[in-house]
Amino acid sequence: QVQLVESGGGLVQAGGSLRLSCAASGRTFSQYAMGWFRQAPGKEREFVAAISRNGRSISYADSVKGRFTISRDNAKNTVYLQMNSLKPEDTAVYSCAAPRTIVVFTTTVNDYKYWGQGTQVTVSS
């Protein structure tokens, strides 16, 4: 079982930056690939970024490439999402997640089993 808690969301003006953190429980955190997803009102949850357990494989949605950076610190059981040059269309609830199988690296939302509560990111124009 994996428990995840996000933090770092808030209200920011367009062009600003936020850094989201996801703290994970369990001594097996380093064995899980991790992902970030977001969901805007009236829209389906969409993939944002994913990182393999050792950080060597990384994937981003086209909409955030060049602006967002996913990273992890296994010693701290934490995964991060650095968000720069934020746009109003980035407004959403952002959630971190772990897949059903600990070593799976995937961008597919249905492959993920463990989810945090989410943190709200609002970008004003």
C-alpha cells in the first residue's frame, strides 16, 4: 500500500511558477514509477508527467514540455513537479499517483492505482 500527499498548489499569475511536492509513505517508494496528472472542471483527468523509479526515464505531455520538470528524491520519499511559465489553461487539480505494479513506467491513467488527494493550481490572467 502506498499513501501519497500533495502540497504546493495555490494561486499564481500567468507567467509565474509553482513547485508541487508529493510525499509518499512506505519503504518501497524507490521501487515505484510515479506520475503527475491534472483535471480541470468539466474535463477528464489527463497525463502531465511520469518518471521511472530510478529517474532515468521521463515523459511529458506535449502541452507542458519545456515548462514543467518532474523529479524525485528517493531518499526523501518525494516526487516533485516544477511548473514554470504557467498559463491559465494549466488551472486544474494536480494529483500524483503510483501504478498498480511497482516497477511499471506508464503514462496511462488507468494503470495507476494509488492517488493523492490532489492540490489546486489556479493561474490567473
